[in-house]
Amino acid sequence: MTEIIYKPLTPTYFKQVIELANQVHGDGYVNDNSITDWVGRGITKGINCSFVALKGDKLLGFRCTFSATRWLIDQWCSPALWPIPPDKCCYFKCNTVDRRYRGMGVGKQLLQLSIDAVKKQGALGGVAHLWRQSPNNSAVAYFTHCGGKLVKNHPDKWHQASKQGYSCILCGYDCHCEAAEMIIHFDK
């Protein structure tokens, strides 16, 4: 039996990442330009904080994480409510696991690898927007289990993206899904 291995997310895996992301999240969620940008935002001090999970050549999942100060704090963020200075927070952009491998610890391991990497970059914590409409609200449950704390809920977080070519798997091109803004404060 082939074991699951974890590697930094590099261009070698972009095609598989795009296919899995669009299958899980909806068409237009990721493309060649966005994945290149996302991975670039996660490399600081020569440390890549985005990872893939593989079984042989098959991609089981991936996590894209942006290094602290390499992401935009926008209207969907509440830095006044964070227990960490914004310039010390990374951003957990996307965690995606093939449905056949969920519940096996793949997402948790991808998150832990990202945390280990961003801590080496100097981050003290990380912020994410979790999809409340995930099956059984599993995204929020998983992130909470990994130490995440709810900061604020944001209705219509992906609405604008759905008007610009993203087709949500639940709402299509008129997404009204809600995001849970959550934060993890890393242990010293």
C-alpha cells in the first residue's frame, strides 16, 4: 500500500491542483494565473508554506497559505478583533482534499505543515475564511478542531467572485455562501 506523502506545492502540481480545486469548489475557483500568484505569496525567506498531499502520482489534497504581509487585508477581515498584529498573521487561503480522502487527517497534516513553515517565516498566527455551507459545516469544524477561533461571520463573501466567473457548486454564478473568519494563534 502506497503511503501519503507531503511536498511543497510547486508548478509541477499546478494542473492537478486546478482540477481538484474546481471540482470541489466550483469552476473558475482557481486558474493558472491565480495558483501562480497564490503559491508566490507563500514563499518568504526561501520557505514555501503551501503543500500538496500525494499517493504515488495522485494528488489527494493541497493547501495554499500566504505569508504574513503578502496578502490583502480587505473588507472581509476584522484585524481589530485579532489577538495578533496583522503584520504577524499569515492567511490560510485554501485547503482542499479529494472527497475520497477526507476524514483521514490529510487536511490537518497540510495545515500543520503550513503552520510550521509560516512560524519559520516569523508569523504568530493565521487567519482564514471557512466555507459555512460545506457539507455539515465540516470546514469550520475541522478548523476549530485544529485550534481555530471564530472572529466574525461574513455573508456573501464569494458573491463578487461569482459575478466575475466563479461558479459556486451550490449557488452557481450568484453565490451567497457565508464565510466564518477564523484565526489560529500559534503556540510559542
